[in-house]
Amino acid sequence: MTTASPTFTLKRTGEIRAISLDVDDTLVDYSTSSRAALASMVGNADAWTLWQRITDDHCTRLLAGELQYETMRNIRTRAFFAALGEDLDQAEATRREMRRQEVLADGWSLFPDVVPCLEWLRATGLPIAAVSNASGRHQRVKIAALGLAEYFDTVLIAGEVGAAKPDRMIFDTACSDLGVPLTETVHVGDRLHADAIGARDAGMRGVWLNRQGPREGAMPAGISTISSLAELPELLVCELSTAHA
């Protein structure tokens, strides 16, 4: 799928020949749909922080091989309601989780800046990877359902790779699939530590997509920041200059 791409020269770190993108809350407005799905299950989204913490814990256990993908989400749902003081049996946990997943899928949507940015990136000829910390194959269903699959040369899912950002392994695997060194790849994502700093520490160029706008304090060294994917082409054009052979 990858075609011959132009060579770009990054002023400080050398040539850039590929782009890597996070998925949830970078391309897909996951938090909005996930909050709505949680509200459908408990009546409100007040327990969002608790849900995130329990989800992160169970995804970590999944990656460690302590849980199976087929049962993890039901186990998580039972743990969540137990933390709220309600002991669910397996059948009731399954019923509530299935309802949550239905609402979640119905609410999937792309941010408005996504397709124009992906079209621009594809027009450059640079190979593109999707690198997601999702726990299972439902992420591929989401990517396909939203029309994103056609833009990617490779898709890396943490639950399939066995490592999650900021672990260098998942970045290494993405760049290996693209046939481009880490040092010649830019990674963009909405999580400062997992995406931008993790990519930087792996040897890539890290770009933090902070849709909430500027934050107080200095940015970590070696990290660029944007507030919209609409700013990514300008960032790359300003930072990169075409190298003529």
C-alpha cells in the first residue's frame, strides 16, 4: 500500500519519512461516546474517573496475560459496580455491559479536523501508522466503521502487540511495519506522557495534541504541541523542509 514518499529534513533531528497517530481522543472523539455509554449504564457520568481507573487496571492485567479479552470487559463491569456498592451476578453484568457497548458504538464519531489532516498526510505519500492502547480487536472494528482503515499502512493495537504506549516495543513494531527507523518517524497523540513523551523516549519525534488548549508551565524538552490536527500540516511544513535529491 505504501508508495514512494518524499524525503523531509527535520531541522534538529534528521529526516522524517513516516507518521504515527494515536486513535482514541486523537482521531475518534472517544471520551464523549464513552461518557454517554457510562451514563446509559449507571444513569449519569459522575463515576467517570472511577471507570477510567478500573478500566486502566483491567487493561494492564489483560496485557500481562492475567485476563482474557473475551471476559475482561464483564469482569471490569462487575468490579466497577462493586466499587459503587452493588454486587452483580455474571448475567446482569453481561446485560449492562452489552447495553454500554451498543451506546458506545452508536456514539463513535471523528473530530472535524481528522479527515482533512489524513487526506493531507496521504497526499504527501508518507506512510502512516495507527498506534492504539486499546485492549482488543473491537478497535479494528471501530477504525473500519469510521472509514479510517484506508488511510493506514499498519495498525498496532496494544492488546494484540502485548505492549502499550509508552512502552517502546509498540513504537518499534509500528516503525518496523512501515520500514522506517524510529528516528525518522513523528508520532502524534492526545496523551502527553503515553504518546508524546513515550515517542520521544523511544527515539521518535513526539507531538502532543492538546485539544484543551495551552497549559501552564514549560513543555518537556523535545516535545511539540498542537491544539488541533488542523495545525499539524503547518507544524510539519515549518519544522520540515523538502530535501531535493
